[in-house]
Amino acid sequence: MAYVTKSPWVIHYDGSSCNGCDIEVLACLTPMYDVERFGIINTGNPKHADVFLVTGSVNEQNKEVVKQIYEQMPEPKAVVAIGICACNGGIFKECYNVQGGVDTVIPVDCYVPGCAARPEAIIDGVVAGLGVLAAKREAMAKGGSIPAPEAPAEEGKEEA
Amino acid sequence: MAKRTIIPFGPQHPVLPEPVHLDLVIEDETVVEAIPSIGFIHRGLEKLVEKKEYTEMVYVIERICGICSFGHGWGYVHCVEGAMGVEVPERAEYLRTILHELGRIHSHLLWLGLLADGFGFESLFQHCWRIRETVLDLFEETTGGRVVFSICKVGGMNKDIDNDTLKKIVTTLRGIEKEIKQYTDVFLEDTSVKNRLCGVGVLSKQDAIDLCAVGPVARASGVEQDIRLAGTGMYQELGFEPIIEEAGDCYARCKVRIREVFQSIDLIDKAVAKIPDGEIDAKVKGNVEGEFITRMEQPRGEAVYYCKGQGTKFLERMRVRTPTNMNIPAMVKMLQGCDLADVPMVVLTIDPCISCTER
């Protein structure tokens, strides 16, 4: 836990999840799980956020919104995909309007599976995301480029 | 005439846990018109009936919405049971009623928290959600899940809840009742809260009827409409009376939901006292042939389930009409003429569940 030296703020966006993971994300913020003890606050403004929590899969309409929020966040930033839908589409994988996990649109640093993901798992995922954030910050301080976990998918890769 | 401006609201907005987009046409500070656009979380899960067997489909239907997941599961199995003519044992029906009402308590407490967050009363939000965790613990103890339960199946229940646990549910709920009252009184009596809610977003009774509002939105405008009266579940045996308020503003909608929390606690108490011993599931043979339609009162209002089968393992068509879908026209009506600062309140008080709406 040595790397929690800053107060990382999170932003949450619901891709096309069923709400189950969203209310669990919100439950993390409330007294029972209380992520504020790690200095984590939920913010509505992407420009204030360090960690991006995405629940649910992406489709043609919300793809741009997810991308926009990601691009508006300042570097360094970490993305945590919450719930199996955000990881790969989950139970809705075969639906016609589901294009797959969030990693088809933006690079994802941590995956939290589960349907719905339990708050304990979400906290674990976010804390792992903080490690990624710290590594990125260090790399930036040294003047190097930010180590991307993987390149964002190209247009053609989405069909895979 | 003042200049008209369009202000976009959503899809990503601090007060919205879910994405919905509104184009607010404003004149000075007053909203003249609101144009909603939806479709950010459409998945198309009704089409999955072609790929999943009707017994598996219940797990998909439960994930229409994580907040009223039990209610959706029940609505679907009730619809399939109706089409197949399955007689569900009474104990299973009672268990479903109890879990459904527990779900209503959890949904309304969640909503009260979001409302408090919406008008910036952060500590009230935290308290509502803290109490809600007690209800989630009851869910976890009885079904194993916190938000999605998978306990309903076609023909009955997957798991029985023994009578001691049922009694424990009642004692726990009675234990937190006082605490809930302490915080709901803040909603109903605190001056600063009342200033945000009273007289805001008024929906007249005639408008509620004309625009087909459902659930607490309709009941807060004086429309006596509650599908729990229609015969699904064990509500008739429990002596159920719908809760009606007349004012039709945000305060009335808040009051209806608060009163429903306490009503649900009473209903669970009565159901636990009356629940008979016996089987929890009936044998289900064969496949769905023909069609059936069912109505169910979800925490947000009336939901309609339709299924059609042709004697194969896969249903031919499945359709769900969800409550928020019906409340959006009413919301647009309420937004006309309200202040820009009141928009979050009006949007929140219809208790929008966008993942229900778009499926």
C-alpha cells in the first residue's frame, strides 16, 4: 500500500451494464466499504479524475462517450473494467448490440470480473489500478513515455 | 421573448448513475422543452430467447436491471408458468412475495440516497446506503447474491428459506425500521429538503392518466394504480392497500416511496406469519406452447411481460415493457416550465432505470 501517497479521484461511466455493477461501485463509496479511506472520491468531471471505472460493454452509441471521457482525463490515468460485461461482454456477449469489452475502445489496465462484481473485488481492482497509476507517474517524472498496457484497438480489430 | 438556448444534459452527468441524454431548450432559466434521447445501453437481450433455452433465459432476464432483478426474474417465470399452465406451490409464491418486497425496500432506499446526493445532502445519501446494506446482507444470507440472485426458476424456487431465517428477516427489518424513520423524516420534514422538493415538477392527475404514468409517479398524482392488486403473488391474502398521494410534485413522489418502504416491511411481516410449509417447486414438463402476458409491480411501476412459444426449448418471442419507459413522457411533461436547477430533481424523482428502459 506504499504507493497510495496521493488521493486518486475516480470517474464512473455505465457502458451498457445492467446496473448491478453500477450500484456496487456506488456501494464502495458508502460507509460499509468506504473507499474514501484510500483517498478515493467519486467525481463527475473527467478532467478531475485519475481512475476511470467502466461498467458494461460498449456499443455503437456509447463508444464515443467512453472515448471522450478517456481522452478528457489528464495523464497519468488508469482504466478499470468492472464486471464481466466490461471485460468481454459477459452474459450479453451474443446480443446484437454488444460489441465486446471496453478494451475494444480504450486501453484497460485492470479487469474485475464478476456478475455483479462484488464491492471487495472492485476495491481490489481499483487499488491495483493505483499501482498502475503510480508506475505511470514515475515514468512520466523520468521524462519517458507512459507504458501503455496494450495499444488501443484499431478499427479492424473490433470484429475479432 | 428571451433567447432560446439548448443545454445538453447527460449522458455522463454527476447526478445520473446511468446514461440518458436530454436536450434542454431553455429560455433564461426556465426549461421550455426537454427532448430525451436514449439508446446508450441498449443490448437487445430479448433476442437472446432464440439462443438460450427458456429455463436459462431467466438468468438473462434477471440482468435487465440490477436493482429490481428479482422482480424481473419473477415476472418472466410467472409469464412462462402461465403459458405452460404450471401450478406453483403456495410456499414458493410466498417466498417470492417476501423477496420481491425486500427488493422494493432496497430499491427505494437506494433511490432515496441518490435523491439526497442529487440535492447535495451527502451525509443523508451515505446513511440511506448504509441502512440499505442491512437489506443486502439479508439477500446474501438467503440467496447468496447481493444484487443478482438467480433464485427464481420456472416452476418455483431454486432454494428454500427456512422459517428461522424468515423470522430473522422480520426481526432485522423491525430493528432498522426506527433508523429508517429517523432518516426518512429528514426528507419529509427538513426545510431545506422541502424547499427543493415541494411544488417542483408537478404532474396533474389527468396528465398522469393521459401520459400513462405508472408506479409511484402515477400514485403520487392521485392515480390509484398498483398491479399488486391484480393478483400476482400473495398480496391479496396479505390485505394490500396501495399508497396514494395527491400533490403530484417531487415531494409527493418521495413521500409515496418512503411510505412504501414501511408498507413493504409490514407486508413481509404478514407474509412470514402466514407462510405455509411444503414444496417449493412444481415439476415442469414439456415446452412453452402458445402465448401469455403478465403484469408485475416493480419498485418503479408496472412492468408487462409477454412470451410466445411454439413447443420448442426456445421461445419464439419475449417482450418486456418496463416502468421507466412509460414514465419518460410524464418526465418530459414535468420538465416543461421548471427551473434549470430543478432538472436533476425532476429526473431523479421518476426513479429512472435506463437499463430497464433500453434492455
